[in-house]
Amino acid sequence: MSIRLVIKHTVADYEQLQRISTALRTPLAQIIADAEELSKDPEDISDFETSHEDINIDKWADRIKIEESIKTR
């Protein structure tokens, strides 16, 4: 895999995380810290491995934004 491809994927991953951070109104650093903790929990790892649900992150973030805008009206 070329370094260019790795960089493109890293930027895309960061942009997705940033959208999630904005939608949740949670600092990106906190999301990363929480993810690191979850990645160490055997029960969470097992749940993740047995899950076959395909999650569309963009759709999920958009839904959160819509729900938040409804709450603030």
C-alpha cells in the first residue's frame, strides 16, 4: 500500500471522527480516549466481533444532528 493511500484513509477517518464529534458536541480527544478504553474491554471486544451490523457513520451523524435541532427548537 502506498503512503499516499494511507494518508488519504487517515484524513478520511479523521474527517469522519470530526463529524461525529460535532454531531455529539463532544471534543474529539474525548471520543478518542473513550474508544481507547473500550478497545481494552473484553466484553466490548466480544460484542463488536459478534456484531454483523453495517453502520453508516455519515447517516448516523446526520440523524443525531436532526435530533439535536429538534430538541433546540
